[in-house]
Amino acid sequence: MGFSSRLLLLILCIFVAILTEHSFCSSSKEEVSEVPVDFLKFAQTPEFSDWIVSVRRKIHENPELGYEEFETSKLIREELDKMGIPYKHPVAVTGVVGYVGSGEPPFVALRADMDALPMQELLEWEHKSKNPGKMHACGHDAHVAMLLGAAKILQEHRQLLKGTVVLVFQPAEEGGGGAKKIIEEGALENVKAIFGLHVDPSLPVGEVEGRSGPLLAGSGFFEAVISGKGGHAAIPQHSIDPILAASNVIVSLQHLVSREADPLDSQVITVGKFHGGGAFNVIPDSVTIGGTFRAFSKEILMQLKQRIEEVIVGQAAVQRCNATVDFLSEEKPFFPPTVNDKGLHDYFLKVSGDVIGTKNVKEMQPLMGSEDFSFYQEVIPGYFFFIGVKDAKAAKPVSVHSPYFKIDEDALPFGASLHASLATRFLLQSVSETPLVNQNNHDEL
Ligand SMILES: *[C@@H]1O[C@H](CO)[C@@H](O)[C@H](O)[C@H]1NC(C)=O
């Protein structure tokens, strides 16, 4: 950078500083980074840490499935009441939407998902799930605790808020499409941007990972019933065998990705469910198969949907079977791909770098997993990132959705202060009218 451009930058900085009282140019870095640095210190005090850990443990002990998060929702409202934060409830059955700040625009949203998984916790510890067959194995208990932590930080520092932070406690992320219902109930009206996070058990505590553009795949589900004609296993000529037909269907489905997709475009089709027959010597009447498909654009998802149906029906017919295919659009709506706004990515790098140090902010590769946060990003610019919760004492990290899933609770204050910092500075910067959001991000698909 030449002397004249530095001079120009300096003049610009002074100008912006006068306009907004809060400059974001590098020449006044200390002043700027005070906001997030204070937040982390605040969240790491023993009093705050003990509280946020106890909140997470209460939710962990009482996991509830999508749209049944009644006790979780009650706990959230009780904590918000204690903080003196107003909220709307119910939103999307069990959801809670809180408001911190001036009550005036601009609005920025932070989101946490509340639901657990239908699986038995096998990890033995003091705060193990008390609900048989239900477990917070995807860290949504931590997400809720982190957002309540952010609420507490923001409320304590509300004089800093140049606008309003919308706290979205969302039900039913695990396939229920709770985000879609939250939007339908108008919770994001006038909101300029939304941030969300997810725990990552392979990333050390104090680190985060993010990416600009496509981050997580879009997904759909299917279930097919393949009908033949049951009979004695030793007299196949009098039967129509749906087990063999379903097996060929599954093999043919594999060719959609290997032979019809662009090898440079990532797609997945997995059949995870195969139910048929119950005896060694009986050909059953029918077989039910089910699975999921993933892709990084809505267009490809729709193509896959069409081909999955054609292949199942066509391949079943080759073997004289009939097939019906259901894409379960009510119970398991399609998730769009999760695509991070470019402007918000740059902003995230800056703010999280100030909170936890630039070296702890990592660039990540896209994943074929999916997230209903993507519904928000279809409506307003949004940013989704991952936060380290790795249990340093564990021999090897236990993945999400494992019955032994475990997090290091020291991560909770990091999540709370990152959320709070991202929202606070977003509002400050919105007031300064620096364009943050790159509205064109969907073109990258
Ligand atoms: C398939 O459907 C046709 C038309 O309804 C029916 O005639 C046939 O018996 C069915 N075949 C099997 C194997 O279910």
C-alpha cells in the first residue's frame, strides 16, 4: 500500500469514526475489539460458567424430541424471565423468540435448536439422560445453553446495543423443519441477518470453523414399498420375490451418483432402511426400503428425486413387482443446502478472530450433512459455523449422533460470547452503514 492510499485510509477512518463513534478501521483496533474481548472474560467468570453449565446439564438430563420440547421451552422462558428479557411464545409449537436491546431496528438474529434424538444414551455420568430412548447426542442442549448465555451477556451490556438482537430458540431441527415454521410465523420479519452455530466434537475448545459459500448439503428422504407375491421359498415359480427386486433397486440407485452425476459435483444416495421378510423359508409379499439423498443445489436435488422414483418403479417392474415411492414431504421436508453469505464470512473471521485469536479461526471443507438453518438463509443472509467442544481427555473424539457423545463444557462460554459479539458488532456496523452482507451469495451455486 502506497503512502497516498494510507493517507486516504486514515482520512476515511477518521471520517467513519466521526460519523459512527465506533470505527472499525485497523487504526483504532483496541477500541473495537474491546466489545468481544470483554464478553469472553465476562462469560468465563466462575459465576457465569457455573450457571451456563448447570443450564446445559438440566437440558441434557431431560431431552425432548422435535415439537415436544415443552420442558426445554419452559426452562428457556424461566431463564429469560430472570434476565428480564421479553419474548414471544409459543412460536412453532414450542419455540421461543426473545428480544434484547432497544426494541428498534436494525434487527439481527441468533438461533439455537432445541430438540434431541430418538436414541438411548449409553454414556454413564451424573447427568445422563433421564428419558429412556431420548438423548441430546447432537449438542442442541449446548446450543440452547450458549444462546441463553448470549442473552445474559447482551442483557448485561444492553447499553451497547444499537438496535435489537432477536433470540430464536427453534424446535425440531432433526428432520422436522422447525426453521421453516419459525419463518412462517413471521419471526424473521425485518431481520437483516442471522447467525447459528453447531458443536464440533473433533475441534478443540476455543477454536471455530467456518466457510464462505456452500457449507452443508441439501437433503431429501424417500421410502418405497416394493410389492410382489409371497409364497414358499422352495417354490419360487409361484411367487414374485420382492426381496430380490428390492436388492436390484438398491444396486440401480447406486448408479445415479456413479454414472449420471458430474464426478466433480458432490452427491450422495444412501439406502439406510430395508425391511422385508421374517422367516428363512418364506418369500414375503412386500419389502420397504428407505433412504436419503444429498446435493449442493436445489436443482440437483430435484433431479435426484425424479430419477430415484423412476429407478425404483422401473427396476421393480423388471422383476414383475410394483413400487410406490413416498418423499415424506410432510414429516421430513427437503432441506435446502446451507450456503454462507460471503460478506458475513469476512465479518465472522474478523469478529471471531478478535474474540478467540485469529489462529483459532479455521477454514473448513463442505460436509454432506444438512441443517435446517438453510431455510433461514433462503429468506435472509445467514452465517452458520462450527465451534470446538472436543473432550481433550477422550482417547478419540466421539461423533455427533453417537450414544457416547460427550462435549467439554468449557466450550459453553466461548459459544455464548461469540454469539453475543457477532450480534453486538453487527448492529454497531449496521448503524455505520458499512455493507456487510453480500446479497449475491446464492449465485455461487
Ligand atoms: C401390480 O399392479 C397391477 C395393477 O394394479 C396389478 O394388476 C398387479 O397384480 C400388481 N402386481 C403385483 C406384483 O402386486
